[in-house]
Amino acid sequence: MMQKDYPNNVISLIPKIADRKTVSPQEKGVNRRSNTRIIAITSGKGGVGKTSIVANLGYAFGQLGKKVLILDADLGLGNLDILLGLAPKYNLSHVITGEKKMTEITLEGPGNIKILPASSGIQELTLLTTKQRDHILAELDLLIEPVDILLIDTAAGISSNVMHFNAAAQEIIVVVAPEPTSITDAYALMKVLSINYSEKHFKLLVNLAANSSEAYEVFRQLSMVADRFLDISIEYIGNILFDEKVAEGVRLQKIVTQVFPHTQASRCFASLAKNMDKSPPRPISGGRYQSLL
Ligand SMILES: Nc1ncnc2c1ncn2[C@@H]1O[C@H](COP(=O)(O)OP(=O)(O)OP(=O)(O)O)[C@@H](O)[C@H]1O
Ligand SMILES: [Mg+2]
């Protein structure tokens, strides 16, 4: 297996995902040898704000002094670089073909964040083989050591790429908007991750709500159905309120938290980062982390 080719003093992101159905969350933790916190941001339904959240949460963590790396795992339609006004010459497609190493495609973003850009418009990348995906994760292992937080921006949907990157993370944040289709798709995503990948713990972040009670109601509905039909736990980690400045930031290709730090959404991002910083995944022996159980 490819993992053997890499030094064993680095974090391992390859929890035998090829036969993931048999891998427990504990096993994931056992392989990890660093304190890097690995968080996937995912959604089921598209367009609910994953990429905006990854960029802003990453920036907010950076403001807290954390070294942040963002992996754009929306491999066929990556647009994190556009959101940040970056123009990468190389991207993850070059790592997959073996032309470049991760270090050679890493971009400096604003604040304390670094970005691994994806490509856009290469359809084959939406259907990577297990070997290709493991290659990305193994390459990532080689540079991840000095990183405090790795954020993974997944594609929408329940493709094997999406599942694979979620399964590689310690924490899975499911982003949901207050609308029935988004709620249904978030449920479907958690169902597949639970049944096929043994993921039992999810964090829920409601985006685009008008106010906190509307956001909490989304959590209540989802957890009620999940309690009844799925063997999972959902932790509510808060909300990012609808804020026109987010779209304005996108048009300016700047992070809203950076250019409009006092606007409503920026305040939500800052407090989300602070709260998450206060509740890291439980460490296991040797200072390593495992998934929250
Ligand atoms: N809190 C918010 N308030 C207002 N607009 C928002 C907010 N969050 C995201 N948006 C807007 O929603 C749109 C979609 O956001 P984004 O691209 O981040 O979603 P996504 O989930 O990554 O989409 P995809 O599934 O296509 O990758 C963008 O135009 C963005 O400006
Ligand atoms: Mg996106």
C-alpha cells in the first residue's frame, strides 16, 4: 500500500479508506501522529456556502494565530482560488499526474492561510480512483506537520470523492441552509457516511439563516429525523447569518472577514472560530487527536 512509501513520523491521512466500511473512527486516530486538526466542510446540496465558509473560517482561525492550510477538494470545479483572487499556475491535477509536489502548488493566501488549489473544468477529476485519492492524501501527509488546522472544502453531492475526503477528516462540518432541499440533502449525506463509512458524529453549521432561531430550528428538525432513523449524533456548532457583504466580498475576490470585519457574517465567523478553538477533538495518548466520539 502506498502509505508504506512515506516516513512514519508524519501524520497519516490514509485510514485504509479503500475498505472504509470496516474502519472505525478510533483507527483513524491511531494512525495520526501530529496535532493537526483536520476538518472537512461538506453539504450534500450545492451552493449553500461551503467555499465561502472554508475561506472565512480559515481566515478567522488565522486571526487567532493558527497556521491554516486549505485543501480545495472540489477537484473538478474548484473555485477557492477565484474567491481569494489568486491565479495559480499549478493545482492538484498536477499533483495527481505526478508533475508537481504539494509544496510546489501551495499558495499563500491572506492572513495565516495557505491554499492547495483544485482545477476547474477537468471532468475526470470528479471521479478519481482510490489510488489517485490516496496519492493526494499521502502527498499531503508530507507537508502537513507544521499546520495547526487543515480545512477541506469538498464538492457538493455524495460522490465517492466527497465521501473519501470526509472520511479522511477527524471532524465533519455539514453546512445546511434553511430550506427543505438543503436539509434533505444534508440528511442523505450523513446517512451515506454513516452506513457506508462508519461516520457517526457530525457537526452542523447553518448558513444563510435570517436569525439564530431560524438556524436552530433547522438543527432541531434534522436531529429529530436523524435520531429516529440513523445511528448518528449531530452537534450544533452555530450559524452564519445571511449577509449581503458575503456576496460583495465574492465580487471583490476578497474574504469578507478581512474586508468587512464588523459585518454580521464576519462576527459569526470570528465567534465560530473562537468556539471551535475552545473545543478541539479529544486528544488521545501521545498528544494525538481522534474523532470526537
Ligand atoms: N452567509 C451568507 N450570506 C450571503 N450570501 C452567502 C453567504 N454564504 C454564502 N453566500 C453566497 O452563496 C453563494 C454560494 O456560496 P459558495 O460558493 O461558498 O457555496 P458552495 O457550497 O461552496 O457551492 P458549491 O456547492 O457550488 O461548491 C455565493 O454567491 C456566496 O456569496
Ligand atoms: Mg464550493
